[in-house]
Amino acid sequence: MFIEILIVGLSLGAIYALIAIGYSMVYGILKLMNFAHGDTYAFGSFICWMLLTKYDLNPILSIIIAMIVGGVIASIVEILAYRPLRAPEYRNISMISALGVAYIIQNTSENFWSRQVHSFPSIISAPFVSILGIQIPTTQYLTLGIVIVVVGGLNLFLKYHKVGKAILCASQDIPASSLMGIPINRTISIVYLLGGMIGVIGGVLYASSYNVLSISMGFSGTIVAFEASVFGGIGSINGALVGALILGLLHSLVGFYISTAYRDVITFAVLIIVLLVRPKGILGRYVEEKV
Amino acid sequence: MEKNRKIIVFILVVALSFLLPSFVKNYYWLGIFNLILMYSILCLSLNLIFGFTNLLSVGHAAFYGIGAYTTAILLTRYHFPFLPSLLLSGLIALFIGFLLSITTSRVRGDYFTVITIVFGEIFRLIMQNWVKFSGGAVGIVGLPAPQLFSWRIISEKDFYFLGLVLFWFTYLTLSLLVKSKFGRAFIAIREDELAASTMGINVVMYKILSFSIGCFYAGLAGSYYAVYNTAIAPSSFTLDESCLMIIMVVLGGIGNLTATISGVIVMLVATEVFRPLYHYRLLLIGLIMVIVLVRYPYGILGIFNKIASMRKKYSYRKV
């Protein structure tokens, strides 16, 4: 039983990782807590659900369309609501306009798809696979695989591609990298686009492995992304991955062995303890403050 | 001269606020005024924490909830009189705020924000699940009407006066506080924490002080909410509620107490005005937030400043 719970927890953590990575990338470059992230990926997941159930589209095609929609929305939001407030002294204010955007997206998707919980079709036909006598749903393995591919690809992209390098530069110092000729506005739009797209994959995977889809997923997703990135150290992609995996494991282990009612309380308490011991998260870098 | 004029205007405003119920007889509007007063207390105290000391707390609803639960439990189970329970609500919120800020004094910036969010959620979840203590998701119902000496507070109008007294108490004490040595220290920390510490300001102590004082007023507001609503449930103290308070503070103008009240009024009146458009309410509120903030990052205060500077220009031209 323990191994099953472990694998379920890992795959849950992997989904959290996809949601958290987009969030953490935005934080890394702009130091902005993007409250609209959750609602953007929920919107994308609803698009995917609509394409799957109403138009009977091919799952892969509908995921790709949903990803593009999610990414485009995220970057439009950036241009309209965050770009005018990018100056460091407006940092806290841009967070509130992010919250306003979250309200707008949430309300729009509520008007399109209502507040009730919808059932999401499973994308994969074979429900269970048995390895060494352990029964595990196929989606869990698929999720883990997708996360490994996405995170690996993203790391390679950031390390070797020109645009990826530009993103890393901008996350270190925006004025200096704009002096070096990096197009800051375009780079930031790309970060939002990528974050939105990866978030939608996470949302679709979550919805298809638990067969539910609802609007409240958006806000709780923001909180999960926030927790996961803080666990790992905000701003680093691998930190978000580690944080998300720990969070997923904690959720499934505490939920099974201790109590489901107090599951969130216990995870939150662990989060506070981690922050008290390591105020910058598990993989967080300590940067000396310059005067 | 300038100071005298300010004092006269202030006294006039206070007098008007006490006379208001003799003009407004409508209970619906009095109810909205009561909400405005309560949220003003919450947002003024949050502005002390966030606007003056730059500690972004997204868990203010938890302290508001602590106040509400304290009063509810004291009134229904121990039959305490109202005044001591009001004070105790504030003090317990202050104490818990003190404990939270002292344990997290090492944690800075956004990590502090995370801790406040998490604390708020922990509070709500415990209240929801600890049925014996807090009544679970149903909460505590049937609070008796509060009695202050011989004044039985029962009608909408009575609650207006109670709220008004609490509100002016909050407003006055906080305005005095931010103009004192403490307030200057808070502002110094907001502007530059490192510079403040090199100037000899005990950053940790002042942060703890600001946070705990802010929590005290949130506890008072919670106590008022509990007796006004006569029933409380964990669903009133959610993360959304904390976000709403932050929105009101930012929409009014960070670091200005009077502007905070305008933010509260705009948000609550907008909620009421858009009530018929139920399906688009949140959308419209979000649009207002984004448009106002993108155009005027310092909120409604920024709009006023703009008008003031335009008037000044105009009067110069006349001369």
C-alpha cells in the first residue's frame, strides 16, 4: 500500500510542479506574485474540456489548442495589466491588479461554464497497469513522464536556446540586460506565454486524472503553486519542482495516514517550519543585499 | 491657522457622522454604513501593517476571525458582559499577532506574505474542523444583543453608533500613532529596511509592534462583526476576505489613512450597485481595480492628488 501512495503522491506532486513552474518563472523574472496564474490555467483546462466533450476533438490536438489559448491569455494580461506597473516601486500594486485580472477571468469562465463541478473524460483508455503486483492507474505514470519531459525540455531551453538565455539574463537584472540588447518586453511576454502553456498542461492532467473540473480549481491552484514554489525557493524552476513533489507526497501521505480533515493544516504547518528553518526555501539562493 | 482649520473640519465631520442616522432612516443604507465602518476599521489597521510598515499580510481575516470567535464564545458560553469581551477580543488578536510576528521575524518580504496566507488558512481550517470548540462549519449562532452599561444595542441604528465609536477610536489612535516617533520609524522601514537599520532603528521590534497593533484593531472589528451578525461561521474568514481588505487598502491609497476609507466606500458601494448584475459583478469589480490601478498606481488618493495639482495650476494661471 505504501508504494501505491508514494506513486500517487509523486504524480500529484508532478502536476503541482507543472502549475508551479509557470508561476515561479514569472516570479523569478519580475518578482511578481501572479495571482491570475491559477485562473488562467483553469480557463485553458475548460477550453480543453469543451473541445473534448462538445466537439469530440483528438485529445492531443485539444490540449495543444488549450495550451495556446492559456499562453496567449497570460501574455495579453501581462501587456494590459502588468506592463504599466512594472517599476519596482509599484510591485505591491501590480499584485493587486493581478488579483483584479484573476476576478475578471474567473467571472468570465463562470459565465461561460457555470460554477458547478464538471466531469472530465479520461484521456487514456487503459485504466490500470500492474507492475510487480502493484496496481497503479496509467495516468499516474503518464503524468510523471510528461513532467520529466517538460521540465527537462525547459531546462535545456533555458540553458542552450538564445531566448532561454535571455530569460535567465533578465531574471538576474532587467536594466543591465536591456543595456546588453535583450528585448525585455518580448522576453517577459515569452515567459508569460510559456508559464501559461505549462500551467494548462498541469490543469488538464489534474482534471483527467481525478475526472473533475471546476472553477474553484483556479484559486486553489494559485495557492498550491505559491506553496510549492516557496517550499523549493521562489524563482528557481528546479526549486519549484522539488517543492511541488514534496507537497504532493505530503498531501497523499498525510491524507492517508493521519487525517484528511487536517491534511491542509499539517502541510501548512510543515511549510511554516521549513520557512522558519530556511527562510529562502529549500533550494533558495542567499543573495547578499547590495546598498 | 492651517492646523486650526484642520481641527475644525475634523470636528465637523465627526459631528456630521453622529447626526447621519437622523437623515438616513433607510435600514438598508444604515446596514451598508455599518459594513463600511467595520471594513474601515479592518483596512485602517491593515494599512498600518501594509501601507506604513510594508509588511504585506494576506491573513488579516484570521485576526478578524480570532476577535469574532473570542466574543462569540465568551458571550454564548461564559455569559461575559460585552465590554470586557470586546477588549479581550482585541487583546487576544494582539497576542496571537505578536506570537506570529515574533516567530517569523527572520522571514522577510514575500516569504512573510506566504506565512500570513498559510496562517489564515490554518485558522479557517481548524475552526472548520474542531467542531467541539468552534461549532465546525456551522459556526456559533444566537449571540445575545450586547449591552453597554444601560445601553442595549439592538437596532441597526444602535449598531451604527457602536461602529462609529469604534471607528473614530481606531482612526484617531492610528493617526496619532503614525505621526509619532513610531510612525516615522514604520515609514523609514517601508522606504528602505537596510537604511533604517543603519540609522539605528530596531527593525525587528518595530515590525513586531506594527503587526501586533494592527491585529488588535482587527480583533475589535471581529468582535463588532460577531455581535452585529449574531452568528459567525468559518466561511466569513476566508482568504478571499483577506484579499478584499488588501484591495480596499491599495485602491484607496497605500500609506494614507483617510484614503483607505474612500477605498472601502468605493468597493462596498460598487458591490451594492452591481448587485442586480449578479453574473458580471466580479468582472466589473476586477475591471475597476485594473483600470484605476494601471492609470493611478496610488489609487483613489492618486486621483485626488491629480485633481488638487490641476486646481493649483489653474489658480496660478488666474494670478
